[in-house]
Amino acid sequence: MSRQPDLAGRIVALLTSRQQTLATAESLTGGLLGAAITAIPGASAVYRGGIIAYATELKAELLGVPAGLLASCGPVHPGVAAAMAAGARARLRATWGLATTGVAGPEAVNGLPPGTVHIGASSGSPVTRSLALDGGREEVRRGTVEQALSLLWDVLREEDP
């Protein structure tokens, strides 16, 4: 059973109470993360918007991911997830940025197997989490959304405004 609605609802409620905002940057999830957040009534009070940067060069152009990082490490890397989160936060003028990048499958990308995922959250200093998810393409994408929401929830709970 998915925890997405519960997590997204708790995040929206907490950000609303703190008068904070959220922006997303997505690659492999292709908008599913933003959809999970906007499915919650009242999300408009906190959700600024999202950037879906599926193509590698758009991660640099739209989110400010350093081109050198993309050239040396590729688009599926913890540093890329951190830079995507920071870029979404800055470009969409939000308190928090939340990002996903990875390999949904069914084939490997740059030698990385399907299920290789990196997520990042940023309100200043980024926090990343690296995952090895099981399942087919849709399971990996949905699992990534759940894990991204979980990362943000964990970071929000640790912060005491």
C-alpha cells in the first residue's frame, strides 16, 4: 500500500503551518512527484511548481546543474540530484527544492542498472539519498516518488524553525 498520499498530506500541512514553499525538479519521475503533491487539497498554498528536465542538457540549462558535473558523472549521480534540488528552489523561488534522477528501466543507462536512483532535498545545504529500487519501470518511478517524499519529510522533521 502506498504511503504517498499520507506523506504528501503531512508535508503540505507542515509547510503550510511554517509558511514555507516547495518546488520540484524531476527526471525519471516525469511529473509524478508534482502530481503527488498537487493531489493534496491546499497544496496551492505551498507548491510553487516543478521543472521536468528529462534530457541531460536541460538539467544544466533549466536547473543550473554544472555542465562539468554532468560531463564527468552523468545525469544519474547524487551531486546531480543535489544540484537539481537547489536549482528548482532558486529558480522557482521556494523555501525547499526536491529532486529525482535515476534509471527507471527497462534498460541500463551509462552502465547503471534500472532502479538506480538519487533524490535530493535542499533548503540551503542539500541532503541526498541513493536508492537501489526493485521492480519494473512503473514500480521504480512510483517508489522514487515515495522515497522523495519520505526524504523531505525526514528533513522537515529534523528542522526546527
